[in-house]
Amino acid sequence: MTLEEVARVAGVSRATASRVVNGSPKVNPQARRGVERAIARLGYVPNRAARSLVTRRSDSIGVVIREPTARLFGDPYFPQLLSGISAALSPRGLQLILLMPRSREEDRRLEQYLTAGHIDGVLLASLHGNDPLPGRLDGDGIPVVVGGRPPEGVRVSFVDNDNYGGAVAAVSHLIASGRHTVATISGPLDMEAGVARLRGYREALRSAGRSLDPSLEAEGEFTQESGAQAMRALLQRHPELDAVFVASDLMAAGALQVLNAAERRVPDDVAIVGFDDSPIALMTVPPLSTVRQSIEEMGREMVRLLLESIDERDRAPRQVILVTELILRGSCGGGPMS
Amino acid sequence: MTLEEVARVAGVSRATASRVVNGSPKVNPQARRGVERAIARLGYVPNRAARSLVTRRSDSIGVVIREPTARLFGDPYFPQLLSGISAALSPRGLQLILLMPRSREEDRRLEQYLTAGHIDGVLLASLHGNDPLPGRLDGDGIPVVVGGRPPEGVRVSFVDNDNYGGAVAAVSHLIASGRHTVATISGPLDMEAGVARLRGYREALRSAGRSLDPSLEAEGEFTQESGAQAMRALLQRHPELDAVFVASDLMAAGALQVLNAAERRVPDDVAIVGFDDSPIALMTVPPLSTVRQSIEEMGREMVRLLLESIDERDRAPRQVILVTELILRGSCGGGPMS
DNA sequence: CAAGGCTGTGAGAGCGCTCTCATGAACGCT
DNA sequence: AGCGTTCATGAGAGCGCTCTCACAGCCTTG
């Protein structure tokens, strides 16, 4: 089934048929109808490869997920993100090419692949530390949007949640509800999300006139096990603590188990607030108070920015910060207990 | 950067350069080296579209995920599956195109897309009921592999876990450890995985000489909330039950909450065994005994079968059944309690 | 030494599409 | 009536690649 045949059936030239397919306005309505009928009758679908070859666009965008497996599996973050991305891509007829490099070697091949022009743009999620990828892609003139924050000094578009604001809200709530010793389990400090939530924690304490105590801060890795470990450390250093702000629900689930094992009642003895509002938050006993962020929304927004920078090549990088919302449940007192 | 330039730099014809790129054996070692050097120097990467146009292969395979969002997010099933698929695809240089249709309309477009030859093969995951898609794709001569089971009567390759065997093992264990009234929360009965696990439950009871009681069976939908609901129903119908086999960990988490709320101690009053060995199983208190299956392995195996049927067009459909393993933890007594 | 067989190579066609450019028809204007 | 202008259309080039085919050079064989 080629355009040629469609054109023949419709009694027009290939060029006119092409114009109809691509929605050019300069086509006689009658000719247009003829071509449309032929397309429908023959079940014609354009050959992407041929089109790509001449337009130099691939109509597909790459989604790169750089994350060790542990987090990838424990947390519904990625399915949600992919779902949002897919939803935004699909009405535009763009393909979602999923890339999950799992070794140095694959990383190398990934970069080569992305810069070879097989792809119109790239979405990057969950960057760590000083990942050189966004900078390099941008340098090669490939449209990039980062979910979360790009490394310092790299000026590319990104979409992020208001991690800082969410953390401030959570910790302020703990303070306002009368807790005296508020600890935190932070995310990995090589990730912007980890750092921002920790900054929010500190700011909330500071603005409430509390003094900061570094020994009340423990770093986790966004995994359940690391949350449990951090909780054990905090409990040992500060047996008197009566509240913890945990930078992810998954880590909070780990912390909750440790508190349970240590026979601290939640929320009576220790209040706990997580972050993400992932389904996990409803799975714990008691259910977790948490900071809600919409990861699907983030995915959609990333696509929007990417399409903009594909269409308008040298526009300045943009950034979108999505609001977060404190959700109160049983784990910090006051909310429903199941 | 085109093959033409590479050829010129290496002092050979485009044809020879192409032979080197594609690993044809009939090339003089010296010419080969020259071309390879030129490729390295120029950073040449073949243009996929041009290649596709002539070979009539796209070197990409579609992964279709047909699942309502609830399950998609609660459960690490899909990230694991994608990870396995991606791992198996990447050394072959094949693209993973992710497709998540979310409406009738998108479903229609999906089918058109898949049959238009944009894709060398299709992987289908998580089919429900009598999904016509696998049969139709197969009818159109498109290589297909299903994760789980294809609908009855559709003869396509598939990879499945030994759902039946796993269920038998789990329930047999509950019986052997002295439980008297063993109930089950099954998966949705429009999915083969749901049905097979229920059959396993029944078979284990039967072969232990127990009688079957339909009121000990409640159907869930593989979501946490449906598990909780089913547990409530079971508890009402059979307050005396002392064991439950739940067809997924996520549902088991829901059931556990209900047991908790009903003040039944687990495992003392009620033993519970889940299915999947998802990270959720370690998140509950006590941790869940469960039936382990390797979803990543399933993904890899699906790719293997798909590549086989792409390479050898009219081979008979194949099936692979992956073994499952009973993992004992705190929730059914005997295992570790945390 | 001729005949035949390999082997490595290059010329060239052609995959299905888009897009530029030329053309001719229809129109409004002086 | 003659002119420029607009508009719809078709011819044809060319995107970068693979693959068939022909052929030159060499080796084997009787």
C-alpha cells in the first residue's frame, strides 16, 4: 500500500495525495474527498521510514530512565511518569521509545544513539549527581527536557515538583501540631529532589525558631531498606524524637516498620509524614500522611515543553514547577486511621 | 554523515562500506580496516530510516500494555517486565516502543499502527478476557508473544508463570501447617492468571482430601482495595477461617489491613500467603509469605520467543512456563517476622 | 594452457515519501 | 483585450541505504 497506489485510485498525482495526507490547505475539496476515499478503501497508512528519510524527523521521542533497579521496582513513580508521557504523546502520533541503559557500555551506546538523530527529542528522568548526559545532548542540539532538576550549570528545560515547598508544609505541620523533636530522613543528596526536601525541612524549623541539629538528619536512598536503616540510626541518636519527616513514602514504609519493631506507637509516640502520595501511603498501618505530587502531570508537562522546543528550535529553556499538597492521614495524628 | 562519505574517506565504494557495516564476510580485511577507521573517525551511525526503507524491517518492537491505571501503579509488575524486555532487546540493537492505549479510539489507532508494518513484532502483556488483539495481529502475520496466556483458541506463543503450581504449593503448605479453614482471594476470573491460581487452590484442597466450599472463595481484581473488600466478605461469611491464600501481594496487603482492623493476629489467628513476591511483600507487617515469580525473566523470555518467530517466520507457536517458588516469611508462621 | 570457479568489488536501481519548481487555468485589474 | 496574480496540480529529484548483478582478478583443475 503506497501513496502511489492511493493517487492512482483517486485519479490524482502522488504529490496531491501527499498533500491530502499531510493536511495541506491547497487542495481542491473534490480532489481531497477522492483521496480520502481511496485511503479509506485501501487502508493506506504512510510509511514512517520513507517519510522520516526525507523530513529528517523521526516522530519519536526517547525516554531515558537512569535508575538502579531497586528504586525502579519499589515505587510506582516510573509507571506513572510513563503513563503521563504516553498520554501526552499519543494524540500527536509520536512514538515513545523507552531506553533503560544498565551498564557503562549501554550508556555509551545510548548516547551515540540519541545523538545520531534517530529521535526528535529526549526526556530524562531521575538524574543523579552530575550526570553529563543532559548537557551533552543539549550541546549536540538535541531538544531535552529533564524531569526533576538538571545538574548545576546545565541550562535545559525541566519540570519539577515543588519539593521545597512541600517539605516546608509537612514539617511546619508537624511543628504546629506540637511535636518537639522533628527528625528527617532525606533522599540521596546527589539528587536535587533529595536536597530540596532537606532544605525545606531546615527552613521550616528555622522559621519556627527551632535550632537545627545535624544529628536529626539521616540520608536515605529512596528505597525502603535505606529508610529503615536511617530510622534505626535516628532512633539510636535521638530516642526522644517524636516526629519524622521522610522524603519518600517508600522510605517512610521502611521507617514505620522500624518504629513498629521498636514499639513506638504511630502517631502517638512518633508522628511521621512521607512524600509522594504513592499508593504505598495507603498500604501502611496507619496510613501515611504525605505530600502529594502528580507524577502523571509531570510527564504530560515534560512532553509539552519538549514539543515546544522541538517546534521552535532555539527557544530559551523553560521550567515548570508543579504544586504539591499536604495530605493528612493517620500517621501524624488527626487524620483517618485506616 | 552518510555511508557515501565513509566510503570516500576509506577509498572504497558505498557497497563495500555497507558490507562492512553489516558484517558481511566477503570483504578484504584491509578494506574492512579502512572502513572501520573511517567510521570511527567520522563518528558515523547508520540512518535507521533509510535502512528500514529498503530492508522492510524497523528494528523495533512494540510493547503493548493494556491495563487500567489502578493496577499499573500499585504493582511493580510493569517496571520489572519492561526492565527484562529492555535488557534482552538492547544487545540486539532493537528499539522498544511503548504503547499504552487508554481509550477505544486509541485502541483503534494502536491496531492500525501495529498492522501497518511499523514494527517487527509485538509483545502483549496483561490481557483481559477475550481480547481480540493477539488473534488479529497473528492473523495479519505479525509476530506476537503474549505475557501470560492468550485468549482461548488463539494459537500464539506465550510465556507464563506456573500459576497453577505456585498456588498448589502455597495452599498445600497452609494445609500441612495445620490450618483448618483455608479461604482464597482470587484474581479477576477474566484473566488466565486469576483462573489458574484458583484452580491450584482447589486442587490442593482436593488432594488433601478437603471438601471445596465456594463461599470460601472471593474474587478480587489484583488491586489493594479489592483485596481488602474480598477479605471483609470472607470474614463475614467465615469468621472461623484461619488461613487465606491471596492471588497477589498487593491484594494480600489489603487483606492484611482488614485482618488487622478486625483484630485477627497474623499469623497466629490467620495465616496468609500472597503471590508475586513483589517488594510489597517486605513492606507489610508481618512480611508476606508469597509465591515468587520472576517477571524480569518473563520479559527476557518473551523477547527470545519473539525474535525466534521474527527470524523464522512460520514456526509453530511456542510456550514457556516459568517455575515459581514458595517463599516463607512471617505471615504464615514459621518464617521470619520482620 | 584453456576452462571453470571463487572472491572481492563497484555501478546502479529502487525502497516510499516530501517538496521544489514549472505549468496551466481562472480570475481581477487597468 | 492584455496583463499580472493567485491557485491547484504534476513532474521529478533526491533523502541514505541495501542488494542484485556484472566483472575483474586470481586460483584451481584436467
